[in-house]
Amino acid sequence: MLSFRLARKEDLEEVFQVAGEAFFDYDFFGNYEKNYNRRWQFVYEMEKICLLVNFRRNQLIVGEENNKIVIVIALHEPGSKQAGDLEYTLLGFKSVFRGCNFFKVLAFSMMDNACEEPIRKLREKTPDFYYLHNFSVRKDYQRKGYGSNALMEYLSDYIKEKGGGTLALITNSKENVEFYNKCGFTCFHRGRVKSMGFWLGNWAFKKVIE
């Protein structure tokens, strides 16, 4: 049975591995780097930095079963301050530039920013706004109900206990669209973002939890 709690410092390496493996084949990353080893380094470092920012802000939650981390959740709650470029740099963004092509990292960052534009617009006009910034399921636990359990039970109950609100997220994988629909989310934005000569699908979902 899954249990959820805030991530602890000693969890971080396992958290980075879970997220890195979960997103390794994601279109968001795959189009930037075809070489297996270089892509793993890129995915791992990018996930590490983003998750460290959330950890420092007490926004990083883990779901575990039998002392193994199965789910990684980065949840931005209402009124939470968004991280700036300086914070990412201080947490190791320079290491990404050292190990990866500068222009690819820059293009990736610009695409990431463009993909989150629907979320920023929704946040501006939505009270009690929750943003699911990262949602990773351990590779060998995917398609077994763990992800839907976390979304439909744990997160829904968590937000209800705080008075309710709107939970939003983005995905760049067409395969995930049906999953979020089944979990009760509504797609409020569908578009594409272009970078480095390819187009990336971009879907934004929301769910009102009362």
C-alpha cells in the first residue's frame, strides 16, 4: 500500500533516479539528444535541479511502498513563489552546461518556458491554484494503477483537506492525454511548440477539487 510524505534529504538520489528513468523516453528530452549516455546525463541533471528547487521549498512529496520510492510529486501550492534563474544556477545549472551542448540546453529551457505559458495564464486568474510541476512514476511500476491512485486519491484528498482548489499540469506526451482524461482532468489548452526544427505537442489539464 502506498504511503505519502515529504521527501527527506536521504531520499534525493533515489528521487533523481526515479524521475530520470521515468522521463528518459519522453519526447521533451528525446528530441534533444539521441545518444543514450548523453541523454541520460542531460535528463538526470535537469530533473535533479528542478527537484532540488522543489525540495528546498518543501514542495517535494514521495509515495513509497515497501521502503521503495514509487511516486515523485512536485506540487506548487497557492501563493508559492516561482523559482528564478539565479536559484537554478546556484543549484547546479552550470553543471548541465558543462556536460551538455550549450545551445541544446538553452533551446530546451526556452521550450520549457513556452510550454508552461498556459499554466501561468491560468494561475493569474485562478484562486487556490495548485500546479503539479513534476509527476514521476518508477519505471517498473507504470501502468499498474499507482499513478492514478496518487492523482485520484492522495492528491484529491490532500487538496480537499486544504479547502479545495484547481489542480493543473502540462504534458508533452500524447500517450498521457488519455490517462489524465480517465483521472478526471479536463484539457483546457492544446497546442504545439517549435524548437530546434521539431514540433512538440503541449497539452494543459486542470481539475477542480472541492
